[in-house]
Amino acid sequence: MLQFMSKTLSISLFIALFTGANLFGQENDKLIKYREKVDQAAANTAKIQEMIAACEEDIREGTSLSKSSGKERKAQIKEEKRLTKSHNKSVSNMTKNMSKMDREDRDEAKIELKNMKEEYKVERKKLATSIRENTKLQKKGDSQAAKGKANLKKNKQKLKDAKAREKMAVNKLKEAEKRYSSD
């Protein structure tokens, strides 16, 4: 009978130890899962912060492109006005002087006037093309900055949510550590 009790006691002890070890293993697995969730939440937060930095860079680049293109465009419009004014003045002066010229000089002046008009057309066309390109660049910069601002707003909200999730994961981990350490 004593032998039977000792066997029963040793089996009971073995079961108790095995159950305790198994519970410790389960608790450890749960803690590992909580830690993984905390790490995952922290990584997600870092990723969103990188996205926010990219949005801020887009805003800076777009604003810079828009400003520089706008300044260049204004300068070219000014140059176009100056060119037109200068051309019109030259044509007017030449036309007035042609009435005072003899026939040969007048023919030469007409050829020169024609060449002046052609040069003016070419220069004006170059400026008009450049103005259009700078207008496109300015619009592109404005668009890029606007998209960056919209994405920044969305990502800031995502960051706020991610930080809240990270905080919840950390709190759950702390609670689990307290719960399993008190057992």
C-alpha cells in the first residue's frame, strides 16, 4: 500500500510539474506574441513617419518648383512686353523714315523691315513657348504640393491611430507581464 501511495504521489507530482511547465510555456508564448505585436506596431508607426517625411518633401519640392517657375514666367512675360514695345517702336520709326527716303533706300528698308518682323516672330515664339512650359511647371508644382498636403493630412491621422495601437499593445504586454509574474 505504501508503494502504491508513493507511485501515486510521484505520478501526481510529475503531472503537477508537467502542468506547471506547460503553463509556463503557454504564458511565455503569450508574452512572446504580445512582444511581437508591440514590435509590429512600432514598425508600423515608423513606416508612417517615413511616409509623412516623404509628403513633407513633396510639399517642399512642389512649392519650390512652383515659385521658381512662377518667377521665371513673370520675367519672361516682362521680356516679351519689352521686346514687343521695342519692335513696335523700331517699326514705327522705320516706317516714318521710309517716306523721306529715295526709292533704292526705301527698297532696302522694306527688306530690313521684313527681316526685323521675322526676327521678332521667332523671338516672340521662343518666349511664348518658354512661358507655356513654365506655366505647366508651375501648375505641376502646385499640384505636387497639394497632393503632398492631402497625403500629409491622411498620414498624420494614420500616425495618430498607429500610436494609439502601439500604446494599447504596450499596455496589454505590461498587463500580461504583471499577470504572469504574479502567478
